[in-house]
Amino acid sequence: MTFPAEIRAGDLIQWRLAATQDVFGNSISSPDWSVIYYLRTNTGPIGATVNSSAFNDGFQFSIASNVSSTFAEGNWFYQAIANKSGAE
């Protein structure tokens, strides 16, 4: 599962991200790393922060239906940030 191309308000949204490498070839995998997705819309001050949980050596994400029910219709943007114990 990759990040969903379309999200409907009120749905439970789940996806997974496989372990990867940085530009230097270093592994970015769980449990040493965590990934946070920041979701924002261009229609108002609505957004969400989605933290990862470990799934094998990759990452799993979930947005509860009560959180997505507050999502406004329109274009949304996201940024994923990987952190290693807050130091990298």
C-alpha cells in the first residue's frame, strides 16, 4: 500500500511505506527510524500529523475515521519526514 491518491472524509485511511535509503545509501528502516507525515490543505487551517508504527523493517500509518471526518474537500499536500532518534 502506498499513500492514497484520494481520501474521503470519515474513512479509516491506512498505508505502508517500505524501508528505503538516504542519498548516501544508508538504510532508513524501523525500528531505528520513524516517519511522520504532515498533511495540509489549501482551503483553510485544517491538517493532520500522522506518526508511523513499525511494520517489518518499514513503516505503517493510520488515520482514524473520526480524524478524517474533519477533512475539508479540496486539494491536500503532504510531506514525509524521517527521524532517527531525533538526531538525524
